[in-house]
Amino acid sequence: MSMLDKSAMTKGKLRYHLRLKPGDVGRYVLLPGDPDRVLRIAEQLDDAREVMFHREYRTVTGSYRGITISATSTGIGCSSAAIAVEELANVGAAHFIRVGSTGALQPEVKIGDIVVNTASMRNEGTTSFYVNDGFPAVADHFLTNALIESAIELRGERGYGLHVGLGASDDAFYGETPDHIQMLH
């Protein structure tokens, strides 16, 4: 069976879910889940403008220190995040940083702390459509290192904890058993 290359068929055209086209977003995109968090990010950008809000996907584009930055909400879960990333890449985005809330199993991780994942355990079904099950989900070393260095630099003045390491992505938010949680812990 041959695969259908949807990205080649739609390259440079208006994207179906996000309703974006080339030029609407920067190469760097912050990805919160909640559309309202996109507006909070926009407050930190110069010349921020809402480009589109369709379904759970809200996109703003502006600049920070002269670099064009966009933010797009991804909704909940890996499937809707995959749609967002694929469509953003198709219109020119190249670097994606997930921002927002996360669950934590270690008691030392507090609300407001910064968590930088260097890799993720793939406990969901979406990524198996892109890579084999044995393929690791490892973050880009250079971008991750820049995030860690920035967090260390600002930690003293902002007073947050910093946690770096392996994370996990799950589809079933309420499906975990105590045994599964213990294994992750």
C-alpha cells in the first residue's frame, strides 16, 4: 500500500484546521494547549496580532527581541497537537516549544516551577503513525540546552524551581491505574 503525501499536496495552501497560510507564522512557535494562554503569550510580544482562531486552534504572531514568534493552541492531547504541528510546519514553522501545564509525580515539583523535558516516554498512540514504537522521542539538543540555560539564568530573580529530565505523554488522562503511576514514578 502506498502512502498519500498530504503535505506535498497542500504545501503553501491554506491549512484546513488552523486556517493558516505561509507568512502567517514565524519559524518559532510556542504551543500551549489552552487558547486563552495564547493571549497571555501575546501580551509578551511586540506587535502581536491574532492571525486566526478556528476550532481549538488560536494563533497569534508578533516579535520578541526582533525575532518573529508565533503561539498556537493545540487543544487537548497528542492527536490535536499533531494536527497543529503538521499544519504549522507546512506553512513555514520549524521550531516548536510546548508550553503550559504539566503533571508531576515527584513531590518536589511545585506549581510555577519550570520543567524542561529532554525526552518523553510515548504512552500514546499518535506518534506510532510517524515513527516505529522503538524510536525514542528525544528533544532537539540545541534548543533544549538554550531553554535550560535561559531558565538557569532567570531562576535567581524569578524564584522558581527548575526540573530537567524525562517526561511522558499520555492519551488517557483518567485511565491510569495505581500500578501505572507507580511505574512512571
